[in-house]
Amino acid sequence: MRKYHRPDLVLLGAILALLGIGFIMVYSSSAVRGFIQFDDPYHYLKMEIMWVTMGLVAMFFSMWVDLRWLRQFAKPALFLAIALLIAVKIPGIGRKVNGADRWIGLGPLSIQPSEVIKLSMVLMMSHLLAFDPHKIESFRKGVLPILGLLGVIAGLIMLQPDLGTTLVIAATTFFMLIAAGARVSHLLALAGTGLGLVVAAIAAAPYRMRRIFAFLDPWADPLGNGYQTIQSLLALGPGGLFGLGLGQSRQKFLYLPENHTDFIFAMIGEELGFIGATLIILLFFLFAWRGFRVAMRAPDAFTGFLAVGLTAMVSIQAMINMGVVSGVLPVTGITLPFISYGGTSLVFTMLGVGVLLNISKEVR
């Protein structure tokens, strides 16, 4: 008989703190854009209220769902997510935005199937790894089936195309295989193969090659491929130690594209300075520490792998996003968990961390 306790309050506090900061920064960074596009500076704030409310409902629902039932839902959830990934390429169902087929239209709203597949993949991998833990020692019986599943999902996501989400899923899979005790030789082979595929994917798409060149020297093309990186650095630099002040950003006057979504961390650095940016980083470190702590103390293998996957998924995505914004990594379209403007990403992230909090209730 399992004993249930209150959820990890430190983990919950880190999540709510990040969500609260994100709520404030979405309004601060999007007011000008909302006024120009919709004649309403509160447009994105109103939408964010809706997405945050949906996210909180999803989190509290998954905090109390029976985890044994959740495991039974692993296969149907994965098949549904794959079907949605296929549906984005069907005319009349998929919705193209900025040249990418990543959304399915639902009236005025849209969902992003790649966010659904991230959670489904973690759930399915947790089920497979816990079903027979000793299989992971065999490459053919343990590692290869997981790589095959990863290959199918990565292929479908790359058709959209979406390299950022593919990297998050691949890195999360790698962390879960480490947690399962996969052999070092298998992991090294997996890492080498993955690196080769990333290089091939970049080389096969001219726009990705241009992003790599822009990453190496953004000032070589300041009004083209290097523009976003330069504007992001121009936001972070003037922020200094304490920032220009909340609402005092200059880059939000349509200089920095995606300033309320993928590049909202640059707005934090500009308005709240080094201290504000450091606070965000520390909160994500706190999230990762408590999440992996829950994983190590989980009552069974399935919930342990699930906690590892959910914690790694959020943490890796945050690191990639902040690396892109600070110019450490090439530009790729990926949001900052909890903080970027809402949508499917926020709702499904909250759904996932609700499961993590659910697992923490079974940890003394």
C-alpha cells in the first residue's frame, strides 16, 4: 500500500515563481506589439491569462491522477501524438506559420503536436524501460527498439521542420538511457550517431547552414541571418547589473523578433539585468535539483524513469533557449519553459510537471 504525502513544495514553489515571472514579462514585452497589431496593448496578456489558467488546471489535474492508470495510457497517447504529427502535413488540417507546418488549427486556437509528442515519448520510454530493466544491457533488445521509435518521431518532427524540438527529445532520451543503466559503449555510439545526424540535417538545409554562419559571426550579415542574435545581445548588454527597469525595454519596440516567445529571456536581461537573468537560471537549477531528487526517491522504476524524463525535458529545453538568446548556441525556434508566451507549449509543460509533483507525493 503506497503512502501519499504532500507534493514537493520547493519544486512547486520554483514552478510557480517561474510562471509568475513569465506572466509579468509576457505583458511587459508584448504590450507594444499588441497595440500595433491589435490596437490593444493587453491583447497578449489576455491570451496569456487563458493559457496560464489552462496550464494550472492541467497541472492540478495531473497532480492527482492515478499513476497506474497513466502507465496504461502510454501506448494510446503515443499513437495519438504520432497521428497528430502526421496530420500537420494534411491540407485543411495543418496550419503553416512562418513557413513551418507545426500547428493544427482549432478555430481561433491551434495546438502544436510536437509538444504532445514530447510528453508521450517520455511516458512511453518510462513504460518500456521499467517493463524489463535488464533488457537495456542488450543493444539489440533494449537500446535498438528505443532508437527505432526515436528515429520515427524525429523524422516526423523534422518534416515540419523543427530541429530544436528534435534535439530536446533526443537529449531527453539520452538522459533516460543513462538513468536506466545503458552501457557506456552504447551511449557513445548513440551520441556519435546523433551528432552525425544533426550535422547532416544542418548541411541538408541551406537556411540552417546560414544560421550556423550567422552564429559564428552574426555581424557578417547584421540585417539578415545575424539580425536576431545581434538584437538579442543588444537587449542583454544594456541591462547591466540591475536592468533598465520593468517595462523600460527598448528592444520591445519591434526591434527584436519573437521577443515575447523564443527570445523573452533577452527581455528579462534588458529590463531586470544580470540579477534578474541569474534568478531565472537559479530557479531552473532548483527545478532540476528537486526533480532529479524526486526521481532518485521514486517508489518504483516506472515513476523514477518518468521523473527523470520530465525533469530532463524541461531543463534541457531551458538550457537550449537561454543558450540561443545569449549567443552561445545557433538560433533555433524553441520556447523558454513556464516563461515564454503561452500556447500548447505552456499547457503541456504544466501537464508534465503536474505528473512530476504527483510522483513527489509518494516520496517521503
